[in-house]
Amino acid sequence: MSSYPPVRRPALIAASALGAFALTTLPAAATSTPAQIATSKTNGVAYLKSLQAADGSYAGPGLSNEWAFSAFAAAGTAAVDVTPAGDTSRNARTVYRNLLSTTGWPSSSPVVTDYERAALNAYAAGIDPARVSASRNLIADIYGYWHTSEVGYFGPSANFNGTVFAALALNGAKTRSGQVRVPQALRDTIVTRIRANQHNDGGWNYSKAEGNPTELATAGDIDMTGAAMAALCVSGVPNTDTDIVQAKAFLKSKLVANSGAFNAMFGVNTDSNGWAVSGLNACGINPQTGDFLTSQGKTPIDFIIAQQFNPGGGFKYLPSDTTPSAYASIDGLRAVAGGGFTSAPPVPTTPGAPQWVGQTSLTPGTATKLALTVDDGAGNLKVCSVTLTPTAGTTTLGAVLDAATSAALPSGCVTSVAPSSGTGTIASLNGKANSGSNTWKVSVDGSAFTTATRETAVGVGDTIAVRWGA
């Protein structure tokens, strides 16, 4: 593989492969103590703080250090508390939010992983990803890449990575109250695709394998297995599920007994181990006990901590490296700190700084996007990003559905709505009418479904799910 999708770190340098040893009798305890983990976190945070630019930024054009926000949050450090030379006006969160709000971000030719990466890191930084600004809704941006001919995929299906990180972002970047924003029908559809791409050995890879026996028979990748495991678990799949159990067995088979490392596609390295451990963390599987404590008393956490320079705090990518790597330091710290691929933002220590920031209302005259799903109750789920220009601080479900008939991406999300104006109960949508107890209902930001009416209030960044059924 010569290159990776944008959500992935830059291409890795191959290292000589180390053989994985079979596990035998397990020792009673892991070797990394709580004190050692605490020290690793403290020093790791200090190193990541040193990566902040003088203008307060972590992110810039292309792949950059914005994944630091996911590591900071896992380690208990609020992004708003990360400042260059103590200048709170240039704190990392404010600078990142300003970047995401610009019309030129992420580029003139964006891909879905740009928005997924941003949603995960904005959430960890304490920026509501659906309400970055009056015009920036990262959840809606992701919805816009729904694959209409291969439902459940986001972006080109050949880039399976985009679908995995859609699951991570849409399910992991919850509302401020901790509610999953997206409806169960969408979660289930994505889960089905992830399951279908699991290789015969229990792992996953970056490219699509579904329906391709040859590809399914190829070796899984440590990194992508960690991400796919996490994607399933944040989507509600329990860690006792057969596919998670098979993924655990795959990772176990790659353990190196004398170091606790996973023998990855590019050899033993910190990034691959970090992704695998973050997958285990997201699934509530302890990477220091049971299957992940080797016959020689080593664990993946032991390996990662052994790659850290102290007191500098940075992590090296390869065991043979003599200098730290920014990406390895981010992946390593996030894993050691117990994080998945994002974490809820910690409460800031900066006086007066809120835990969350985000746009509070629509701005009249400023075009905005809203995330919409339409479920007809017969398995025909439609997903889209709807663009509309509000005339007040809030809008209505009727206005959103009307706009979706002509300004949705992908198109075809809504073809007709009745009544087509005014107020009242939604009687028919896309040609399907209410019938007895089976009627159109609406949920906003994961709330309980209630009767859908044209006058149902919709605010900035609301994730809207419309469903037909009892």
C-alpha cells in the first residue's frame, strides 16, 4: 500500500517483521503500574503542548497535528487550557474552531475523512461538531457523503476507511448531554457494512473487502482492526459480540511475547499499537490483562510506554528511532490514557472558560446545513445534508423538508411532502401516507420520536430523523 486516506497518518516506513509468539500461561498482573501510566500521561501531555504553534494552532493544510485534541481529552487536558506562552486569546480550541469555520476549510477538493477527523477532534476539544459556526455543521457535512447506491457506506466504498470513521464520528461525537445524535436505523446500516468487511482472520483493512472472497482472505491490518472494533462498539455493538471476539483473537495472534507489541503490517511500531489499544479501549477491553498479557508478562501498554522519551514525553515511531514523532506521540498518549478515537472534553481550568462552545442560533440570511435521515419503515433509509437559508434564529421541520426537495446532498432524500405549506401534521412524505397507527414521526438530536408536524421547531445544528411507523 503506497498511501493512506486523509484520516490516516502519512505512509509508514516498513520495519522488519517480528514473529508473534503464542501465548501460554498468563502471569497474574500487568507490568505497567498506575503510577507509571500517570507519569506517561503527564509527560506525554507536556510534549504535545510543545507542538503548539506560536499562533495557537495545531491544525493546518492537509494532515496535521489536530489529532492531539483526542489525546489531550483522553489524558484529562482541556484544549482551551492549551495556550502558547500563556496567551489565552490564542488557546488551541478557539484557534481550531476559527479554522473549521472558514469557508476555505478543508480544501477545494475535500473528502469525507476531512470532516470525520474534524468532528472527532472538535468534540474532544469541546466544540460542538454540529454547531461549529452558523454555517459549519460537521455532522451534516458527513451526511453529504452518504453512498446512495451502496447504502451504509460514506464516500467511495473502495475507501472503507471513510465508512469506519463515519461510524466513529457520528456515534462518538455525541451531543453535549451525551446523547447519540443519529438514529438507530443509520447506526445499524453502517454496522452491517463494517461486519461485511471483516476479513477471514478476524481483522480489517483500509480497502473494501465486502463481496470479494480474495480480499476477505487477505491478512487484516492491526491499525484498521483497532478502528473498526471501536466503530462497532461506539455504534452499540457489545464487546461479547462474535465479530469483536474474532477481532480480539486476531490481535492476540499478533502479540510479541517479549515486548507486548502487536506485529503490524509495517512491523512493530507505536502508531499501530496505539490504534489497536484505542480500539480495545473503545470496546471496554483491558489491554493489560487476560488475552493481552503475554506469557512473558508484557502488554501493549508496556510496549507503548517503552517507546516514550522521558522526561521529554514524546514517543518514537519505531523502537530503533532516536527522536520522537508527533503522530506516534499522539497515538501513544491517547492509548495509554485509555482513550478511543475521541473523548468527551474535560472541564477547563482556565477561569470562565466553558466546557463546550458552539453556535447558539441560526443566523438569518446565512446559509446553513442540517443533517437529515428519512426512514420509510420498509428498509429504505435516505441520508442527506440539507442546505437552507434561515429567516430567523430557528426554522421548522416543514422548511427543512421543503428545502430537501431541491437542496439536499445527495439528492433524492425528499421528493414530496404534504402538506406542502403552512402548519399541521406531516400526512405524507415521499409518497408514503400515514395509515392508522403508522405515521410520520420526528426525532431531534436523538430525542424520542414524536408526531412530525410542519411547525416542529428546528435549531442550528440539529440532527433530524424522520421515521414512518407505529
